[in-house]
Amino acid sequence: MLSDRVVKNVPGKFGGDDVTRAKFLSWTRSHHLKFFLYQQPISPWRVWHFRIPAALQKFLSKEEVAPPSAGWVLYRYVPPVNATIPLPMPHVVTVVPGKWVHVEVPTVHNWPTHVPGME
């Protein structure tokens, strides 16, 4: 919200962490989006604000345990590229479809942790 960019919420039926789904791709293309910020699900296995040990959660749920962070994942849209096929038909142009690429965001030290005046 502090990036000086227009922010759009992805409707629930298009959202999720699978950026290769056809519905998601068509919706993002129709809205000309360049970035997609996704928050991974937060593990519900908590007592008060403490996380239950991963081994106990795995034993009780019989499923793999998600990473401890409820982190955010940033994707950038790489637009389609025109590629020519040299042989046997040199005039044929194919379009390589665009895709969403995961962006590694570097860690920033001494980053502000709150907005001034909003205590």
C-alpha cells in the first residue's frame, strides 16, 4: 500500500498460490497486472499465540507441516515473446505464452516496522 502503485484484490475464485491456472491467467491478463503478491496460509496449529511443535502437528494431522512463516510470495509477470521458427517455414511466428515468475525479495535491515502516527 505504500508503493505508490494501484492495488487490486484478486477475487477468491481466481486467487490461490497456483499462478498457472487458466482462470487466474486470463483474469490477470484482462486487468493488465504486472505483479502478484500472495500470502501463504497461516498454520492453524497454535495455542494462544505459540505455535505447536512441528513434530506434534505432523503426528496429529498426518500431513506435512508448512514452513513456520506466514510469508508473502511475490510474482512478476513476464509477457509473451514472439519467436520465429527458422526451418522449415521461416515466416511462421509463434507466441510463447507469458508466465508468472517468483521474485526473490532481498532482506532489508532497519526497515520500518510501523507507520508513524499509527501506534
